[in-house]
Amino acid sequence: MAKIKRFMAILLSALMILQALPVSAMAEEWNKVRSAPIKGVQAFEVKFLAEDGTQLVHQLVGGGFTPVEPDIPDVEGKRFVGWNDGENTYANLKSYAVTKNVNFTATYEILKKSSVVIHYVYTDGSMAIQDYVAEYEVGSNVDLSVETPTIAGFTADQPVVRFAGSMPETTQEFTVTYSGQDGITYTVKHLLQNIADNGYTEAESEQKTGKAGELTQAEALNELNGLDLAKGFTAQEPQQANIKADGSTVIEIKYDRKSFLLQVFTDGGTYVPGKMLRYGASLALPEASKMKKVGFTFDGWYYGDANGNITEPETRVESNATMPAADTNVVAKWKSNTTANYTVIYWQEKIPTDWTNTTDSTDYADGYDYKESVVRSGNVDANATYAEKSYAGFHRAHADTNVVIEPDGSTVLNVYYARDVKTITFYVRRNGRWRVDSSKTITAKVGADVSEKWLENCKDYSWETSPNSNTWYTLIANMPNSSFSVYADDNSGSMYIIYYVETLNSNEYKIYSKFENQSFTGLSTEDQQPIDGFTYSGWPRHGALQIPEAGRHALRSRAD
């Protein structure tokens, strides 16, 4: 028994020492006890946990003893209620005896708060200065006294706001009203949007009066300096403000320009596109020098309707005209020219495919080739005239008649020239006299290809330029622009002449015609007969020209 009493005395002494130590020191002591338990006493684990489950302290407590409470963690906005062991919540553990392993969790309740609010307003209810707000715990004793701030030019309806007593759950609100002086001046500025950009320029400033502290009464204008603000602009809603007692209050009202459609009608003249323009913008229509219409002269811009008709009475668009507050149509006015240009086209008859056809062609659509054109001028509605042309080998065959000069310059007068007819007469000597061999006569239009008939006539004879002249014609390819006679001579020579024409490959030639049984000592200009589509180039001797066949002499022609 003496031993048991001694053990209990020692244990009680240890507990008293630990209770006198701080929590951290006690934890260390409990750890010591745990590491060296006292014989005969059962120890239990006691854990103290924060609200979120975080362990605060871990103790070993003897059965029947009271655990040591740690410092209570503060949680913002909450009040500590007690320790919960999973079944009950204890405000403190002074009378709690440990009989098992146990976890104690800190338990809280949300603090209830309420406020005292003082509103400072002007007589129209708008805020004068920032509200005063004080927060208290519900149920706490409050003794509050707040002096009313002063505002120059205004008088408050109460100098002090007081509240005393237990704080209820509902917000306690008080209102202090400031009365201002009357007749205080403030400024309203009217700013118009620029035409060229999105900036604004002040156009008008007006002075208004009101009571200090009350809201301004700025209003948009309908008309300003001749501008229709109501139709041409959209006014932004002004930001009203409380009137300052010192008269420095300024309110701005901004006006956005509306855009309208400008349609331009030119009645077949120079195209001018329509465009959207801001109210008041320059119409910027093209100058008269830039407006063109064939047969007409520009006579100014006029206001019109949506169909492009000039409205009555006619109203001219001035050079400085600006966009009105509505969609607008302008019409170009023209006056007919009294004189106009017209074109005379000269045509020449094509070379006939049949050389025996010697009549003038009446196929004016396809039987003639364009030669040249001349621009002439005359009075509108008069008959067009032309100047006679002189073309070698041609004569006038036909010209358009009763061609009226139109004002738009579109009039065309056609003049057609047909080919002249020429004859080559062939003389053969019979019974000592020169006689015409009519079977050999060639009558054809100038330029006609008569080479086939000529070659046929050359089978039996060579043809001299005059009787016994010793000068011969070799080739007549196209009918020359003159009639002439030739005289027969025997084909008794062993020489020949070859006419070559250039191919599409440069410097390459092919045979056009060959004359055999010739007898001559040289070539002359009579041998340089024209070939349609080619130009005479030269007459190199054999070996001087790369040709498939060569005789004593060769005449070559290049393509035109």
C-alpha cells in the first residue's frame, strides 16, 4: 500500500509540473511520459485538431486525468465555441476525464455583424460625399457619435449623427441632407463631330443656372448656326453632374454626324460613282473639264430625282455645295454640239481572183480593202462630204450618199476606189508586117495575177519591148499600171531566167517562175516585174544564192 501511495504522489507531482508549463513544453513532457510510461497507469492518446483537421497537439494522458488544452487558433469571421470529441462539444475541458483514445476538433460559429451607415446626399437625392460605414458584432454595445462633414456652399440638416445601444442584426441607416445655394451657374458645351475624322470640335457654349448639389439639366439643341442638328446629327446622351457651388461644373454634349447617300447620274457621260457622305461634307463633284460625252458639252450639275431626272424648277449645284441632311441625287446636264467630227474611210478594190473579170466590184462589204481614213468636221445634221483621192491604178467607183453628221462623232462616210483596167497587146510579124494576135491579148485590172496567161504566150515567142529592140520582157506576174505592146521574137536561146520568192524562213527562196530558151546578154529593168506581196531584191548570178535550181541568171524577191 505504501508503494501505491508513493507512485500516486509522484504522478500527481508530474502532472502539476506539466500543467504549469506552456503547451509546447507540455507536449514535450507528454512525449517523455509516452516514451517512459509509469507502471500501473493506462495512458490514452489525445489529439487536438484545427477546424480543417490539421493536428495541433498530440498528448498521452493517463486514464481519468484531464488533457491540457492548446492555444485556440483564431479563424477570421468566426468565434470559438468549444472542443468536439465527435459526440459533444465542450466549452473547456476542465472537468473532462480521459477514458479512451480521443480526438478533439476546434468548433466555431460564424460571427454575426451589422453596420451603421450614414448617407450624405443633396436635396435631389444624389450623393454628396461618400457614405460613412461602421461595422459591429450583433449584440455588442455601441456608442457612436459622428460629426457631419462640411461642404462649401451647402448646409447640412443635422450637425451630428448619434447611435447608442445593443447592435441589432439589421443595418442602422441615417441620412444627412445638404441644401445648396440657388442660382449657381454651370456651362454646357456643344461639340460637333468633324467631317474628316471622328474627333469633335466645340461649336457652341451656353450658360445655365441651378441649385448647388442638384443635377445639371443639359439638353441637346435642334439647330445651331444654320445646321439642322435634329436631322443631320445624333446627339449623345449627356452625362449630367451635380452642380458645384463654385460654378466650375462643365457638361459636354457630343453630336455624331449622320451619313447620307449621294447618287450621281451622268446620262451616258463620264461615269461618276455614288458615295456615302457625312452631313455637311463637300459634294466634291467632278469639274466640267473632266466630264465627257460624245457629241455633247457638259452644262453643269443639277439636283434631280431618284430616276436621274432634273427636278423642276431646275436648281444648279454650286461648286461649294455640301451634303444636306437627306439622301441626294445630282444629274449632269448636257447641251448638244453644233459641230461634230466624222470619219471618211477610203477603200481600194481587192485583186480579183479571176484576172479576166474587168468590171468594178459592187461587193462593198468584202470586195474592198481598207486604205486610209480621214477625220473631218461639219455642222450637226448636215450631209458629210469627202475629198477626192488620187491613187495610182485606181478610180473612184462609189461613195456613200446622204450621210448625216451626228453630234456624237459616230458618223462614217465610205468612199470606194476600183482598180483600173489595162491591156497588153501582142504583135506577131506575118508576111513582113506586124499584126495583133488577139488570142494573146491580156486585158485585166491593175495588180491582177496574169502570170499564167503570160507564160502561155511565152511558149512560142520571146517578147521584145519594141520591134527589133534586142530588149525583152521576161515575166509579167501582176498587171502593171499601164497598157503597153510587146513584139514577138524567136525562142532560140539556150539560157533561162528563174524568178524566186522568199519563203517564211528568212533567206530561203523557192521558184516562182522559170523562162527557158532565152537568148540575152544582160538583164534590164523590164525584167524586174512586180510580184504581188513581194519586193524586188536583186539578181545574183549562179552560185551567189542558195537555190534548189539555178540557171545563168536568177531574180529574187523578198516578202513584203
